Amino acid sequence: MDLYIYYKVKQADAASLLAAVVAMQTSLAQRHGVACQLKRRPETSEGLQTWMEVYAATPEGFAAALQQAVAEAGVDQFTTGLRHTEAFMDVIPCA
């Protein structure tokens, strides 16, 4: 299962959020063996940026570990509004 989490951040908080998320993702990658990515939309609207965390091929129970890591890293203090999570699974084509 791949997880895609997107949220808004004030442009003024972007550098602080970047530091918190990079440290959090580094730890998650080491502890859970997941490939992590951090992305953001190129434009800023009304002082807000849209960011996205991507976690590929997550193991069972990873969502709970991610939620705990977000709290420990203090990520929510830099975001505006909710974190929206989307989960996608690989589709294996028929032979």
C-alpha cells in the first residue's frame, strides 16, 4: 500500500516544516524500510503552499507509526488545516 498525505502550510512556516518532515521521514525510512518522498505544488496561493508526503510499499501497521511520528516531530504545528491521507495499492495485470 502506498500512502499519499497532503496538507497546507503557511509560506512563512515552510522552512520549519521542511526540517521537521525530513528528519521524520529519515527516521521512518530507517525503522520501517519505506521509500519516502516530499513534494509541494510550485505555486503559492494566499500565502499557503500545498505539500505532499509519499510513502511507498508501506508495511502493515505503518499508518499508526506515521501518526505517532508526526506527533513526535511536531509536524502539525506548521500545517494549516487537516492532513488528508489517500491510500493506493498496486494493480497486478492479468496474464
